[in-house]
Amino acid sequence: MAESTTAIFKRSLLNENPVLRQVLGICSALAVTNILTNTLFMCAGVLFTTAMSNLVLSIMRNIIPQRIRMITQVAVISAFVVIVDVVIKALSPDVHRFIGPYVGLIITNCIIMGRAEAFAASNTPLPSFLDGVASGLGYSLVLIVIAVIREPLGFGTILGIPLPLREIWWHQWTIMVMPTSAFFLLALLTWYIRNLLDKKKAGQK
Amino acid sequence: MNTRNPVYVVLFMIILMVLIGLLLSIINFVTKPTLARNEELLKNRIISRAFVMKPSDESAEQYRKLVTDSIRLEPNGTYLSTDRTRVGFEFIANGFWDKIRGVIVLDSSLSTIVNIQFLEQHETPGLGARIEELEFTDQFKGLKIDKANTSRQLIQIGGTKIAGSNNRVDGITGATQTSLALMIGLNNMLSEKVK
């Protein structure tokens, strides 16, 4: 039976969050979250690519040969990544100067292949598209939480804007600039959310 | 259709690749003029900012006019402002990941830096890539080049401040290698041009 839209979003945003529960997309979660602006661009890129590639692969699901389904998935996802790259470069070269390297990394994000294989390959186009959007949002939520902690502590800014009166009270916490801090923050966040969800599940039984 | 048939598999792959290739070629063809215009605007904007010159508006036309009217590219590759008060040199540094290319502009006595701007860099986003940010580049405005003391660097990026020196700027936290690479590249270029 097809999942409802609410069920799809609830699953990807919380219960089966791609980063916290499925442990997918970790690399970019560690790399880009020291600056919130970069994080937001990466999240937008991943959301678009996941949703669109899920849609296209779902439409093609009955004609893709099983032997080469992964190659087909990579080809389709890569095509969307190139489209995102070229469109940003054409519309806003200033933005592209900062996020260009990240865009090429979108294809390496295992969430996109993961959802293509786990959902789009065996579901109809609209739910697949919504699943892509929901997975992208679930990923974005986690990255934004980490970035909101790392940027102020590491750089004393938020979205590039200096924190109020930071000359008086702020001291740089250097480790927050490094990916190392993301390891710790992600682990703590995963622990907290999993604990919360397990207690909720136990309470429902 | 039988998706297990090897002929079908091969045909499917060929058709898919041709379609994707065609789509991306069309997008490339359609965006090529826009990308070329953006590239030119970006370069003109970087050179204008390096010379601390502002056009009357932010349009590509005004930036082109400013660069052609107020800055001359000499045959030896040096940029010279038409009033001859500022000289710009392109530099290349071997960055942490790849080449860092930029323009550094000095006053006519070649002893004070007017500004520095970057044409190209592939450093780590959020770390080394922050060399492009104003907070870093603004430090170079008015920086003196230490020509007198041959045992020291002409300019210093990061590291301990030497007492009495006025040729040092802060590096970028977490981007030691990029800061060092930039310092080496700039000092190599400057020692050829100003000593």
C-alpha cells in the first residue's frame, strides 16, 4: 500500500532521518557545517538532486535493466548535479565561487543513491519525488543544527554576520572550525535523537 | 520488454548516455555566452577591486569601461593605473589543493600594498577558501613591504608577530597550509618585482 505524504515526511524527517538514523550523507555533514551559508547551499543542492533523480528514476523504474540499475542511477544523478552546477554558474557566478566545490560533491552523497535504490526503484513517481524532498529536508535539518552551533563558536558569526558585541565576550573555539567538532556534535545529536525516538517507541508499546 | 536480454541492456545504456550527453550539451551551448560574459565581468570586477576603483554602477559594461579606461595591461604582464600611482602584478601560489591566482596592487614606490584580490583558488571551502573574504584581504590594505631587512620575509601571513615589524597580517584559523602557501607565493613574486 502506498505511503501517505505525511507518513513519507514523518519518516524521513525524524523516525528514519537519513543522517541520524540511517547514517548516510555523513561526509558532507562533517565538511560543510562550519559555515551556515555554505551549509544552506549544499542542502538546497542535495534536496533538488534527490527529489529530481528520484522522480526520473521512478518514471524509468520498469525499463531499467536490473544488472545496470546502479550505473543508471549514477548517470541520472550526475546529470542533475551538472545541471545544478551550470545553472548556478550562469545565474550567480558569485555564489558559484563559494559553493562550486560542494556542488561536485553532491554525487558522492550516499543519501541520493540510497533513496533511489530503496524507494524510487519500487514506487510510483509522485511518492518518490516527495520521498526525495523529505530526505533532503531531513538531511538539511541535521546539517543546519550543527552549523548553527559550529559557526558562532568557531568564527563568531552567523550567516557571515558578526555576533553582537563579540569583541567583548567572544573567544574563538578553534576546534569548531575543524571537521573534528562535527564528529562530536553529530555523535551527540545522533545519541540524543535516537534516545528520544526509542523512548517514544517504548512508550507507545 | 525483456530487461534481462543482453542486447536490451547494451541498447538501453547507449540510448541513456546519448540522451544525457545531448541534454548536457544543449545546456552547455545555451549557457556558454552567459558564462563567458560572467567570466569577463568577474575578472574586470576583481581587477577593479584590486586597484580600489569603483565604476558608476555594477553593470558589466561599466566594469569593462573602467578597466579599459583606467587600467592598462603592459606588455610585460603588469597592470598600471593610467595615473601611474598604482601597479598591479598577477601572482600564482601553489595552494594546499591547487594553484591560487590573484592580483596584488602596490603603490608606485612598490613599498606599500594597495589591495589584493583573487582570480582563482580551489582551497577548502570554509577554511582556505576564506582568503577571498574581505576580512582577510582588507588586512593587506596599507601593509608595508619589508624591503630593508633581507633576512625576513617581505610580507608575513600568520605566525608570531616580530616586534617592530609592520608587514604582517593574520592567517586564517584552520587554514595554516593555505596561509603559508600564499605567503610563499607572494614573497617569491614580490622579491622578483620589488627588490
